[in-house]
Amino acid sequence: MSTDYPPPVDKLLNYGEAQRTSPENWPDYVELGLGPEHIPELIRMATDSELNWAEGDSPQVWAPLHACRALGQLRAEAAIEPLLSLFETLRDDEWAMEELPDVFGVMGPVAIPALAVYLADTSHEEFPLITASSCLERIAVMHPEARGECVAVLMRQLERFDENEPGVNAFLIHDLVALKALEAVPVIKRAFAAGSVDMSVMGDWDEVQVELGLKSREEVPEKQFNFFPSSGVQPLPAEGGLFSQPSKSRRDHADHKKAKSKMAKESRKKNRKRK
């Protein structure tokens, strides 16, 4: 296992398990003595495949995650492209896919151009693209001055709904709705009208209108949707059951759908490191 890291970066090797929490509650990694001069070694640690797939009960398995958080806090522009590569290499690591949007959110607007290029490249797989979309949503939330730029990128990608996977369209809409992007309503409506949206994420067009405050709940009876893989086949309204969710839990609904779809992927790693 790679342990040849200089101090103070080597402190992260035994820093221990990370708690899933919002960025404002992360440790202050600068207090460990980490600074801009350590960015190259932090990048090496964040992308270290031996550490990323170490045994689940070892403290070293958490070192890359701590390194990613530290890079975010340092606003490390040099780390943007290396961290983007993790969208693919760690696509089956639910911890990483939940953490990376927060890392980019902390890093801020400097990451928007690279995320826009990544999102526009439809040769990437579905979940890496969904992660890129989530990163833009987090940047917009954490840096309100960048909201307009992030919304414009998300809208521009949704305009290509006929080229995107239905699941990607659904999560683009999910993130636009989270940002209350009323300016995106026309393109969202067109994507639904074209049958290009996986409705297990946000429901149908009526449900989205409720989420955006364009219709009241009384105008749109509560609907439930089965979880279907993003295959281009639109789901049918559910009669109830395990995966039925009310509108008030729509974000949890979307996160659960993402996790369920990932677990169904044949490429899922056998030795899961973080449970």
C-alpha cells in the first residue's frame, strides 16, 4: 500500500474514518499544517488507487477522502482535472459520489468551466455525468454569486435532452429544481414532452410544476412512481410498495434511486470498502 507521503500529508493516512456531514462541519485541514505547497501530494493521495480500494477496516482507506476535502478547502485549481477523473474510477463508491459534489462546492466557481466541459461530453457514463451535474448544483448553493452560471450550464446540457440518457436528463432537472430555476421551465417542459426523462427521479411534468411552485398540490393529485433503470423506458405510476415516495421527500427519492441503479450495475465492485 502507498504510504510514502511526506509530512504533514502523511497525517491523513491515520486520520481515521470520515463522518458524512456538511462541509461546514468538516475538520479544518489547514490546522494540520496543510497548505498550497502540499497540493501535488494531496492530489496524488486523492487519486491513489491502492488507498481508494484498501481494506474497509483500515484507516488508510479514508485518506483519499480527507485529501479531497483538503483540496477543496485549499481551492486547489490544479486538482480539478484529477478530481474529475474520480467520477469514473470511483463511480461505484457511494461515499465518493456523495462527497465529491461537496468538495467541488467548497472549491467554488473556479471549477465551473471544467465541469461544463465534462458534462457536455456524452461519451462519459451516466453516473459520472450525474455527479458532474450535482457538483454544479452544490457550487450554486454554496456560492450564490455563481448560481446564474451554474444554471446556464445545466440548462445548456438539458437542451440536448434527445442526446442524453433519460436518467441524466432527470438529474439535470432535479438539480435545476433544487435551485428553483424558473428560467429553465421551457426546456424542462420540452424534455418531458419528448419522453426523454426518467420519471422515477422527479415524477412527471406536473410533479415538477408543484416542486417549482407553479401549481399547488391540490391542482396535482399525489402520484407515485416505480424505480426503473434509466433505459429510455418511462416508468408507470406505482400502486404503492417499497419504492413509492411522496413529493415532500423528492430529494431523498432521487438519491435512493441513484443508489439503487448503481447497485444494479454489473460493474459494481465486489470488495466494497465503505458501507
